[in-house]
Amino acid sequence: MNDDFLEPKSLDDSLAPQPDVVKGKKFPYLWVVALLVLLGLLGIWMLSKEQQKQLSVLPTPTAVPLPSPTPDPELRAKAESAKAEVLALLGPLRATDPERWAAESWLEIESGLDQANEFMLAFAFEEAESLYADILLPELEALTQEFSQLPEKLMPQAVEAYAAGDAETSVALLSIILYVDSENAAAKALLPRAKIADQSFALLTTANTHAEASAWELAWQDLNKLSAGDPAFPGVASLKEKVESEIYREELESLISQTVAALAQQDLEAAEALLQRAAQFDPKNPMVVQLQQQVSDQLLQQEVLELQAKAVKYERDEAWSLAHKTWLQMKSLDPEAPWVEDGLQQSLRWKIIDEKITRGLAHPASEQSGLWIEEFKDREGWPMGLRKRADDLEALRMLVLTPVEVRLLSDFETEVSISKVGRWSPFKEKTIQLKPGSYVAKGGRFGYRDVRITFEVKPGQKDLVVEVVCREGI
């Protein structure tokens, strides 16, 4: 029996015998421990790999949705009703483009609409209904009530945008005004002009640029183009007045210069035409008035000289009436001319004599013609033509007062009479003396129709035969 088993063991481990020494021998405890640790680690590693393999084969678990709460139909109906009221106001309001006239309020409304829609999607109908009915609807109604004020509110902005050439903004504002008031006269009148405001503004800008460079003709062309589209565009009238004034000034200066040159060349016709044009620009311009007087004086002098030459020609042709009329015209133009009065008196004398002779020749047998012939006995200093006409009158009077032999033929059955000459019983042939003139011979016979024979006795006429016979029975 081994005594080692009977020895008492110490409770202190440090006093126990070492594992590698037993009865004086080394025992391989460390190697055993190391081997056991190694085996343990290997087992752990293999177990871990097996678990990973099993995990990779398992399917991904599907999330199980939480049950949704059941919506309250009554709350939903109230929310939908409030939403419908909001939408009913929203459509017309959006048509007015509220961002242009109520931007801040409209931004809040759009934010509230987004929030309300989120409430509806989340079935938070009570919150949505409250937002629609208590907040959005009053705000929309308040904006809608402003419709009647929009024309007055937006029209100045539309006009300002139009004047600045912002056609898009102006047209948009005018469209809003016409949406809420389709008969707004001011908006209707401005709309077609606002549509081309950008073009009008561009032309006005170009015209101003040309005006600043004193290129008045180019500025005028731009303004005419602008006026063709929109003559009332702001700024056009004042600029046009300025440009027109400058063009007139330049044109007036040019016309005055041309007039002076024409006067220097004695071209009165051209000078007068130029001054007529200049007077259209500025009739009270001192230079225009002075030049008009110069042209008027020279034209008057020229006209008087032309009339004098014409009067002399008439006198040479012994057209005394025309000559006297011409001298009268000269006197009305220049009564101070010393030779006008002599011309008037001389032409008047010959004109009167000429008219007396003309009347005497028309009625040479009249008593007045005889008196004029006596008046014209002294023809000293007479123009040759008048002297000859007076001779003709005297000879004609003598001729018309000399009776002409007339043979009357009848049939022994007809009674013949000539008024203021005589009445004769039936005869076959009779010779009488008649002064030149018109006569009517009448014939009468019992049982026959009367006859009337009209004949003319001319001065100095020879072999005048008149037959008076009643041939037509009753």
C-alpha cells in the first residue's frame, strides 16, 4: 500500500507537489493542457463556420405591416366637403394669377393646401377638415372679395409695365383685369398696345438715341414706325414734337438760304415758292417776313413792267378796251407810278371813241350815229385804226340812208301793202324806193288766203325783186 495516499493534503496550493514532478519524475501536464486548448479552439472555429453556413441559407424575413386604423366615415365626409368648398374658390382664384397681386397670402394658402393634403393622405381627417374650413376657406374668400378692387389696383401696374416695354407683365395684368371685369374699357383699349409694348419701347429707345446724336431724320423715321403701331405710347408725343421742331428748324434754315440765293440770281419764281414753304414752318420768322417783303416788292415791280409792256402792245394793236383795263391793273398795283395816269387817260379816250364807232356801225341809220359822225369830224391825232373805222361809219351811214330800188310783182288780182310804206291796188309790176332794212309785204285777195313775204333790203343792193301773189283758195 502506498503511503502517499495516507498523507494529509495541505490546503495551500503552493505547498502541493508540482504537476511535472511526481515522486521525483517530470509529468507532461503543459503539453496536455496546450493540446486541449488547441482542440477547443478548433472546435469553436468549426462550430462558427457551420452556424454561418446555416444563416446564409435561411430566407430574409418579411416585415409584417402593422394594422391601419379604420377611418371614421363621418370625419372623412366633413373633410371632403370642406375640401370641395376650397377647390370651388381655388379655380377662379388661380385664373387671376394671384402671385402677381397677393403673393404673400397666396404663398401661405399653397403651404396650407400641401399640409391639408398630407392630412388627408394620413387619414387625419379631423385636422384636414379644420385646416380647410377654418383657415384656407376664409383666406380664399377674403382674396375673392378683392376681385372688384383688382382693376383699380392692377391698372397702374399694367400701365407702368407697358410704358417700360414689359409686354409680358402688362398683358398678364390686363388679362387679370379683364377676367374679373370683361367690359373694362381701359384694359380693353390698352391690351393690343401692351402686346407690342416691347417693340414700341425699343423703337422709342432707338429714336431717343438718334435724337441725342442730332440725327433727326433717323429719329423721325423711328417715331413714324412707332406711331404706325402705337401712336399713344408714353414719351412719343413729346419726343416727336422735339424732333419735328428740330427738323423744321433745319428745313427752315435751308429754305431761307436757298431763297437768298434765288434772289441773288433774280429767280423770283423760285424765291417765292421757297418762301411759301418756309412760311409753312414759321410764318412769323423775322427772316422769312423780310424776304417775303423783298420778293413781294420785286414781283410787284416785275408785274407792273410786264403790264406796261402788255398795255403798249394793246395800244399798238388798237385794242383800246384791253389797253385801258391793263392800265387800271397797273394803277391798282402801283398808283404812284408817274406814267400810269397818262396811259389811263389816253386809253380811256380812245376806248370811248372805239365803243361809239362800234355801236354806230351796228346801227348806222340811227340818229345817235349821225351825232357821233358829227362829233368825229375833227380826227387830228387819231390812231390810224380809229380814223379808218370812223370813215367806215360815215360811209355806212350814207349807204344805209340811200334808198334802194325794189320791183314788186303781182297778178292784177292781189292787193299789196308794206307796213309804213304804202298800200296798192292790184297791179302787175311796180317799182318803189326803200331804205335798207327789213320789210314785210302783205297780199290779200277775196276768196284766197292772205300771204306774207318777208324780205331784206341791203345797202346798195341791185335788182331786188319781190313777188306778192295770193294763189291758195279758201
